[in-house]
Amino acid sequence: MENLMEQLTEEQRIEVKRQMEMYSQGVQEIIPTEELERKVAKSIIENKPLKIKLGLDPSAPDVHLGHTVVLNKMRQFQENGHTIQLIIGDFTGKIGDPTGKSVARKQLTDEEVKHNAKTYFEQFAKVIDMDKVELHYNSAWLSKLNFEDVIQLAGKITVARLLERDDFEERIAFNKPISLHEFFYPLMQGYDSVMLECDIELGGTDQHFNILMGRHFQEKFGKEKQVALLMPLLEGLDGVEKMSKSKRNYIGIDESPTEMYGKAMSIPDELMGKYFELITDLNPEQIKELKGQIESGSFHPRDAKMLLAKTIVRMYHGAEAAEKAEQHFISVFQQGTMPEDIPAVEWNGNAELPLIDLLVELKLLSSKSEARRMIENKGVKLNGLKTEDTKLHVTVCDGLIVQVGKRKFVRIKTGK
């Protein structure tokens, strides 16, 4: 490492330092840091881009801000001229990553994998330049392995090493089954790194074991080992659980500007610094300054959150939409006025029905139990008036405005 650094000019040393500061920003762990620095220095000396790997098993195609933590880090590498290797696990996706699962995952069909992958590409294009991405499907090499090849691959790892996975350990402890095919998932992910000769693999901290398999198998096959760059998992709007659609604590990157802005304003104060660092495109100096102002109290939490919300909307919808979303929020939620652009819904149902049923039929809430809770928590208004009566029957008339929470509005059109 010292010999390599000695070959650098002063200008190149500054560039290595700049890139390392950028890549280290917000990262949970780099394994190992000195190898990353060496790879960056070597790429500068040889004027050769690094190969940055991200593997995806497209099992849930809706991308939210939690997914963009890794994508934003990938964007930084791409902006510095490095090569992004996006691997679609059309082969591994049929097995399913057992990470964090107490039971085996449902195996995907070819059609499901292709559909989900297409949806991913459309959404990823909002964060990284997909025209400059190397796209690979791991069936290109994994489907060609014969049984002898698989046996030889399995012979390069011990059962004891595989059982070190937390989820496997837990399933054994609770006497839950582990199917033999699940052991092959980390082997195949590691083999992907061998085939593409990756320099760096990105992933969340929950991918620690799988990404280290890449280093293990590259070494076994006589390749230069990749660096593991692990990003923290992003807590959702509840401030506790990992951001997830199933937890209903997410901000989707395809959501409308007003919905995105409104959700961002509910991010817990204590997580603002982390959100600025992990999911925005601000540079390290800006983020460091903002985090310092937030921690010292010199930047009011409300103002900091509005800047965060506006930044998020600007990244996915543009500056003009971000400005409009902010003005909408100020008008509706700070000044208490009714929004001008309330979506109209044609109503052809009963002229009178329980409020709970109305909320579900308008798709403002997903279930009657959820609707009941929202009414009990004073979160439902009719024409601007709050109602707490869960047994209320509503006479549906043209122009009736139904509001749920702070962000959902519907104006009913009956045609009468």
C-alpha cells in the first residue's frame, strides 16, 4: 500500500482522499478500509474504473427510500467514473435469499422475475444513470453449471461456516427446518463475484454474510478479493422498524410530490441527520454542516425537516414540483386551509351508508378496523368537520369532502 501511495502525485493523493471521504460517508462498515483505499489509488494511477457490484433478487418491485441508501452510494461511485455492475438474480431469485427469514422464501417464476426486474430498472433510473450500467443476469453462468461443478463449488466452503448465518442459527435453535437448497444461495452470490471479478460489492448490513462470500470464493478461485461496503438499514417513519411497505412506514419514490413531502414531514426529529446522510444527494460538506446545526439546535427541527422534505421531492420530481409541494404543505397543514386540487371521485354506490364503509370503499383506508381506529383517533373529517362517531351513517351528496389524516382528501361527485 505504501509503495502504491508513493506513486501518486499530490493531485492524485487529494483525489484519493476526496473519493474515500465520499465513499465513507454514512457507511456502517468497510471490509477492509485499507483495501478500498488501495483500489481507489490503483484505479487513479492506471486510469481504470473500479467494478462496483450490486446484486438484486427482484422479489418486491416497489422501491422506497430505504432501498435508495445503497443506490445513492452507487451513484457516488458512478459519478466518479467507476463501472456499476447490476446483477439481476433471475437464477438465485428462484431460490430466494434466506436472510432474515424464519422460513424458506417463496420461489419466483421466470415471469415474476422479469416483470419485477423491469419495474426496478424504471425506478432505479431516478437515482443512477441506467444507460451507463452493466446489466447482468446470473442465469448466464449459474444455469450452465453441471452437477459436478456444483459439487466442486460446495467443496470450497464448510457447513460450519454456513451455519454461522444468524438466521440459520436461529432456525436451528427454534427447531425450524432449513432446506438444503437454501445453503446454495450464498454460494451462488459469491460465485457471481468470481465471474464478474468485482472490486467492490455494496449492500445493507443484513447482507454481511452474503457479501463476504464473494471475498471467500474470489480467494478460492485465485482472484483479487472484493471490498465489502455495508450500508446501515434505514428506519421508517415510525422511527423504530426498518422502512418497509408491509410496516406502512415507508416513502415510495414513485409517490406524488405532495404525498412524499407530507410523509417526510413526519420523520422523527432524531433521524433527520441520518436521512440527510443516507438518502439525499447533498455533498459531504453540506451534510456535515447540516448535522452540526441540527445537533446544536441552531437549525430549528421544523425548518430542517422542511429542507429534507423539499430535497427528497426535488430529487424524484424536480425543483418546480418540490416548490409546489412545500407551498401546498404550508397552505394546508400550517395555515389550515383546504387544498385547491382535491381529487374528485365518481360515486355510484349507496346514497347512505356507514362512515366506516365509505372510507373503505373510497380506498382512503384499507380495512374497516383501520377505519374505525382512525375515527376513534380523531383523524377523519367531513367537509372540514371532525367526527369521532364510529357508528355514524353518512348521506353521500355531490361535493362532499372526506379527509383522512393530514394528507388524504377526496371530493365526491355524484352527478346529481
